Amino acid sequence: MALLFHSMIKRDDWWRTQLNKHVPDLEIRFWPEIGNPDEIEFAMCFNMPHGELAKLKNLKAVFSLGAGVDHLFADPDFPRHIPFARVVDDELTSRMTEYVVQHVLNHHRYQHQYDAQQREKIWQENHAPAARERKVGILGLGTLGQGAATTLKYLGFDVAGWSRSPKDIDGVTNFHGGDQLDAFLARTEILICLLPLTAETRDIMNAELFSKLPEGAAIINPGRGPHLVEEDLITALDSGHLSAATLDVFRTEPMPQDNPLWSHPKVRITPHVASIANPDRVAALIAKNIIRARKGEPLVNQVDTTKGY
């Protein structure tokens, strides 16, 4: 039995050691050195080159090295009939919550303006309202969104969330469905996108959406790069309708040097670091799913192909 591994970060010996702690008889092969493809029963990957998984005729399960699975759906030849699972982990949620809270506070306390004033040597006070008077909105109330919403509410913010179906989170106002999206946007001063990437959510943060936010609103996107129409964001920032943006994910990563977001004065960029799963915990989860797949049992965090997450 063999598992094919592919990741953008090379830690081959480490992954082999960790996985074999839990599944001693598992042979780990690292793409592109796959050997006989018919011997491969499992794949553990992130951004696997398109068409490669379809070559594995005896594949029993696929494991995404992350909470998102859009990189798998993007492959037109991905074998969707094969069970596949994503990583959902308490520590992944905690790290995302840290990122969201950090940048909500930056926007809430006008840190972007202070950074600009420092460059120009301008001493000017900008008084932020109390947290209870600041309306924060989260697009997407899955595991990551709920974690962020709960913590922001604890800090005193007026928190609302929008999701496809109703959610019940203590102290958080819930909007759901397409007919409630406009009302959610109208009350949101700081917008955080934590949606899964699906056909319905691709390009969701566009000119039309921005126009429905209050003037001076800010956005934070640690979700997925294709959620955002970058040109529309720049236009909204330049017009003054949006005050600032914090971006962690991009359509092309690493982001090209000529992308105008790099030098935009109202944009803060981080290099896809909002939430990185603990490799020890990921290895244990993948090993658990290998054992379940061998027994023909449903995978932990198995993806619903009809929903895309």
C-alpha cells in the first residue's frame, strides 16, 4: 500500500516519519517520483498538478493538506467519485481567529491611517468608537467563521455573520441566504471573508458588493484569493468608498511583483499565513482517515461534493 504526497513545502523525511508512526506499513512516495501508479491507494496533497490524480486507478481516498479543497475541484480531471477529506483542526481555527482579531483591531483603531501619518511625520489623533459600537461582519460561518465570531463578540464587538443556511451562535446576529445578503452588508463596517471557494462564492467580493457596504468600510480576506476581484477593490479604495484592506490570499501565489496591490497605500499584505495547520496533528488525522478508508468507513471531515466543502 502506498500514499502519494505533494506539497509546496518540502519536508519529505519528516512526513514519512510522522505518518509511519501511525501507519507503519504505509509506503510514502513523493511526487513526481511515484513509481508504479497502480500501487498507490491514497493521495495527500495541496495544489497537485492537474491530471495527476486521475492517473491513479486504484486510488481509495484523497486528503487535502488544508481546510480548503478548491485546489482539488480546480482540476478538471479530479476523480470526484473518490472519497476525499479536508483538514479541520481546533488549532487551525485558533490561528485563524488570532489573525482575524489582529486585523479587525488594526482597522477598528485606524492603524492604517497611523502608519500613513508616520511616513509623512503627521501627528493627528483619530478616535475610534467603543468596540460595542463597531459593526463587524463575517462572510461564512463554518468552523473558522464561528471561531472568529465568538472571539470578536467576547471582545465586545457588534458581530453579525452571513451564511448560506441559518446558524445559531450566541450573541451573533445571523443573516442567511441570498435575500439577506444586502441587509448584512449594509450594517457591516469591517467585513471578513471566510467563505469556502465554490462556483457561487468565486468573485463574490466585487464592485457590486463593495457598493453595498457603508462608506469607509474595510475588508479582510484570509479566505481564498478568487473570492476577490482585485481590480474592483483597487477602484473602491481609490474612490474612498472603502478605507482599507488586509489581504492574505491571492489569485496567483506568490503574488507577482507587478501586482499593484503591493504598493497600494491602503492595502496590507500577508503571504498566505493566516492559519497554518500543525503538521503533527495533520499527520495524525490523515493516518486516522487511512485506517477508516481501509475499513470502508466514511472519512473524518469528508467533503460533500454537492456543496464543495
